[in-house]
Amino acid sequence: MLKSQVAYSTDSDNLKAGIKTAKDSIKNFPNAKLGFLFTSVKNDIKDVVKGIKSVTDVPFIGCTSSNGIIVPDGYINSENGYVGMLTLADSNMTIGLACHEAGKDARNIGRKVAIAAVEDAKTTRAPAYFYMICSPKEEEEYLMGIQDVIGRVPVFGGSAADDDVSGKWQIICKDKIFNDGVAVAFFYTDNEINTAFAGCYRETNNIGLITEVRNNRTLVEIDGVSALKKYAHWTDTEFSSLKGKNLLNTSITKPLGIKDPLGNLTIVRHPMFGEDNGTKTKNDDEIELGNKIVEKTAIIQLDATIDELIDATGETLKKLRRNMYRDSAAYILIHCGGRRLAIKDRINEVHKQLLKEAKGTPFIMAFTFGEYGYSEHSANICGGLMLSFTSFGKD
């Protein structure tokens, strides 16, 4: 039977914060199999890891979260940062961990990581499920490389994040800490694991054909005209107000989306920066997106209020809980950091929703800059401004 426990610390002494978090997260089962670790860019992560390893040999994986975490006790953030960890204990579960820093060929690195994780689990089989963390770049390539090795095994997870999109994020895997790359945890278990992956935005009737893309993530044209001008028209927004980083905040409640081929899932694409490519043509105003897009496919303008973004957390956790055949023992809740930015000081309302729907099951929520998952029979997909909520069954 799987059991879990969550702990956290905001101690200004990072070594002590790591020690306290580790001690509290394993006090009922010192032989835990894995810890999901989330911390702040304000922390000295090396000292946090040193503190954890001074207490336990339990392997852990995680990343920096954007502006806090949420646990059953509430929303956790402080000037000193924070350290939070949820541990899993199950004598019948085997876990393989692996990571790799970024390089020239992200897909090949994904293959290497998958092979290393299988070897770490001391098996030759594909896992039942896997967790992935990446830097906010090349996520799709890492995922393809992993699937080259293990096939279409269900994924959940999200990217490392920081507080202000300045690139200070960190990935943590065992005793390794790095800024750019990928880390995975492969789960070998007969226990039920299930993911709810959703954006929960409303689709508008503003739909266009992607007619030009550059470098996978730069949306140049929609319907043959400037992508940024088309977006301004769709959202009835002053064009000049969407330039640069202004677009990132404006688009949180009005992002773009693409359809899964089966129609089961609308995957959100977050417009990050409005840029001038310098060509001085009618199509020189582009949109930098958080994930990959493809020419000759449709793109939709989505919409949501702040109330709807908040309510989506409770609704998604309720859906996940009801989709489980067995009782849940733990929830790993990955929530977009951009949505967190829009919710602002109403974040405690998210905690109330989670507490209500978790029904006493331990959980930890991190805020990421990219989210990974699937829905029903969709493929594994990387998105932005989304929720990737995963439940681990007790048996």
C-alpha cells in the first residue's frame, strides 16, 4: 500500500530548512522511495540538498517553483524562500531517476536520460508512468527522445520556474543541481496513477490558420497577416500595448490554443513576447510562444476570467479524484506560474479549493513555466498556462 507525507520549511538557514523538511517528510516511513522537492530561487539549493542528504538517503527530484508552493497547511512563501517535499512510500514500487544537462541534441539527450532511468531502476522494461522536469526550452524534443526509448508511456510534470522569468530556475535530481536540461522519474508499479491535464479556458470564435512559424515557437503569421496584429484584433486590445513583455501578462486570461487531433484536448499556447523582427513589412510583428506550433494548423483565441482560473483548480482536482478507481494516497499538482501571476493575492482561494477536494489526502502544488500531460486518448503533450494534476492510488 502506498503512503505519502508532505513537509516544508521557511527557515532562513538553508541547511536547517533542508534538514527539517526531510525529517518531517519521512518521520512515519524512513524507507520512503521518492521525494518530490520544490524550492525557491531565493534559497541556497546546495545547502538545502546538503541538509536533506544529512538526514536521509531517500532519492528526490524537483525544481524551483515560481512565487511559492501550496500544501495542506496553506500557501507557502517568504522572503527567505521555502522548501517543500512530498514523499512516497510503497514496498512494491520501484523508481528510476536520471537527468542530463542541456546540449546540442535535445532529442538524443532524452534518449540517454530514458536509458539511464531504466538502468537506475535495475530493469529492462518501460515504466508504467513517468514524471518529467525540463528547463522552459526544448521540452518537446526531450519528450520525443524519451518516448523513442520507452514508447507512449503516460507523462506528468512541468518545467522549472523562477519568480520573474529571468532564467534563474534550477532542476534538482538526487545531488545534481543545474539550470538547463531534463530530469525524469520512472515509476514501476501496479498501483493506479492518473493525470488530469487541462487548461479550462473557454474557446472563442476567433480562429485562424497558422501560415508562418519560425524556430518552432515564433508565430509569425495567422491567415497571412502579422500574428501580433491579428491577436490585437481578436482581443480588442491596443496594438502598441502588446509589445515586449507586456504581452505575457495580457495574454494570461486571453491565450491561444491548438486542438489535439482527436478533439479531446485544447492545448494552451502562452503568448510570451510581442516582437518586431525588423523586416519592416506588414508581417514583422510576431508572437513568441511558450511551446511549439506547426504551420497549416488552426489556432484559437481562448478566454477566462480570474474567477474561472481559480475555480479550475478545484474542478480539475475533483475530476481527477472521481476518475480514480481506487482511493488516492497522494496528489502532485503542477500549476502554471503564469496563472499564479494573474491570480495574485487571491491565491489563498486556490488553497481552499484544493483542501476541499483533496479530502485529507496529502498534496503539494508547484508553479511552473510549462506543463506536461495527456487527456483521455491524446498523446503526451507539452503546454503552457495549464494544470497537470496527478494522483497516486493507495493500491
